[in-house]
Amino acid sequence: MSVRLRRREFMAVAAAPLLGGTLRGMTIPKIKDVSVITTAPAGVRLVVVKVTTDQDGLYGYGCATFTQRADLVVEAVNRYLKPLILGRPADAIADLWSAMYNSSYWRNGPVLNNAISGVDQALWDIKGRQAGMPVYELLGGKCRRAAMIYTHAAGAEIAETIDQARKLMAGGAKAVRLQVGVPGNAAYGAPGRGQATDSGAIEDPTFDPDAYVRRTLQLFEAARKELGAEIQLLHDVHERVPPRLAVQFAKDMEQYKLFFLEDLLSPEDIDYFKQIRGQCATPLAMGELFNNSHEWRMLIRESLIDYIRVHVSQAGGLTPAWRMAAMAEAFNVRTAWHGPGDVSPIGHCANITLDLVSPNFGIQEWTFPNERIQEVFTGYPVVKDGYVYANEKPGWGIEINETAAAKYPFGSERGDRKKLNGGWGVVRKPDGTVINQ
């Protein structure tokens, strides 16, 4: 056999995934259809992309949930990504990701990134189903049996938050996020609504950063006294305090030995992490609002945070998140993917997959499903004694009952969420200044 012939054969094999040929005796599936499933079984808008191939029974699901602008993601998938990828080989995940990312020219926004994520995760699901393996096996296999989780304890009063934390600990929780209401304020993650800023203005809720800081320090002083030193405690600032106050707050929280303090600053203020890192040892987690690598590279490269905490679909799906985790590992930054109720069960499975395959895994935020979620999504991962275990079925191991999903359409919200089509409203300081959410 000539060298030229061997080279031709090699090139044919190498190009097969991009051209939709045959590889290792298997016909490479092509994308036949792309559809979007929208549902709100827990009152939160979830968006899932379904990619169907030309091979009977071979399809996959991907999370594309941007609940505050869910309808826009649906349109991005249907009007722009679907025409672009129909007929292309489903095996070429990295190539398709690059094509979708670059096809809009203007890029790095949350709507398009979530739409790309839906397709990206669905393609990984297809590859796993075709191989007969969970997706984590395609990424090199497990580094650990399960992933430690944390969930939320919150109340209008400090005693209520601590009581909730005790219940979670009794159920096996090793780590708990604590939030508490602030009297007269719209506290994040806890009951309460501030007073209107002006009797003649729109009645937006209010938030006083100084009152919030004082109240939170009181919460953690009581929590350490009553819950003990062994339980891992976390807190989410949700970028609501100005940078100078954030520096002092991180120093004051150091004494309570948190697992981490989350989203202390907004993405626009990340340079202040240099000051915080230089003045205290409070572990820091950041990234929920990040869209692209320009936002997280400096924080990881300069070891200014301890945990990268990105919303995987917001970053574009499993493909870029896997790369992000590898970069973070090189700088000893651990992962803590965003896992609230506005992540679909498909997205939670993608999170767990990354948790299991990344040596630098830190912790996983977790949301327990209600009965309606489990009616729509079968195969939800199991939690035992503070750890979540991956579904061992091929792909993500999740199936969606589309008839059940249709029973819970968008629009079930109440109040401002319903009026704003699932979006969030406005929070102001007592003087009327709009603040970060």
C-alpha cells in the first residue's frame, strides 16, 4: 500500500465527523430537527432544546434556561441556530459550537450563549446515548463517586434560618447556605420587601447595603454559636453591596470561617478582588453572571478567587465549561457551578458530570425537585447524606414527558414576575438609586 493511499485513508477518517461520513463502522448521525420545550412546573421558566437525528430513536436534550428572558432564547434557537445546524453531523460538537458562536458576529451575550448551550448539551446527550455511556465516561470517567452539595436555609428572622439549617443538617447536609431577611428591606434569598422609596413614585422594593451587612454578621455570629464549627456555611451577597463596603464585609466575615462568600462584587467591579485578597483569607466564589472567558481569566490566572461559580448554560454549555474547569485546575481554583431552581434537570446533570470528571471540583449548589418537576423530567439524580450521585444511564439519563411539560406553561408566576413576562423588576436604595440585583 502506497504512502499516498495511507495518507488519503487517514484524511478520510479524520474528516468523517465533519462531513457526516462513516466512522468505526457506525454511520454518523445528522441533525434532522431542532425543537424547544418550554415548561414551568415549579413556577420558574425552564427552556430545553431537543435535537433529533436521522437515526431512529436517537435524540438529545440540552439546558438553555435564561429564565428572565426565556422567550428570547426560544426565538434564538428557532430562528437562528436551527437553520444553521440542520443537516450537519451531530458528532462534531466542538465544530458546531464554534459555528454557532461565531455565526452572529456580535457574540458573548446571555441570550445567544443559552441558546448555544441547549444545542451543545443536546449533542453531548446524543453522543452518550449512541455510545451507550453516561456523558462523564466520554470526558475521561469519574474522579469521585459523588459530589458534595449545599442547599439553602433562609428565614425572615435569624432563628428561622438557623432552624431550617438544623433540619437540613439532620437530613445529612454537610454544607448550608444561610440567608436572612432584613427588616424594611428586600433581602436577597430571604423573605422581605422594602418600603417604597417615594410616595409619589413606582413602589419598587428597597435595599439598604449597610443594614444588610449588619444583619448578616449577626446571623453568622448566631449560626456559629448554635450550629457549631463542623458544618460548612456559605452566603450569597448577590453583588448588592458597593465595592468599598464589600472589602470590609469580607474582612468581618473571616472570623466565621465560611466555606465561601459568593458574588461579593458585580462583574463590573472585579478589580476590587485584588484588595479583598490582600486583606483577608475569606474564601471567595464568583461567576454567576459571567458570559465569557474575558470575565473569568484574570480572576483565575491571578488566584483572586477560590471557586469559579458560573451558570453553565450562560457560558455556552458543557463544551466551554469543561475547558474553563481545566484552566481553573492549573491555578488551583475549584469549581462550584450555579445550581438554583432556574436550571433545568438537564442542566443539573451537566453540572454533576463536570463535578465528577474535574479533579478540582469544590462543591455543587443543589435544588431539590418538587413532584411536578419529577412528573416532567424522569431520571433526576439522587441525593444521599449530602452527596449527589449521577444518573448512570446513557447520555444525561433524563427523559422528558412533553405532554406533562405542556401542562405547566409559562405565565404561572404571580405579581411582578408575571407582569414582566418572567423577568425581574427593580430594587433601589432608600434614596431611590437602582442597585444590582
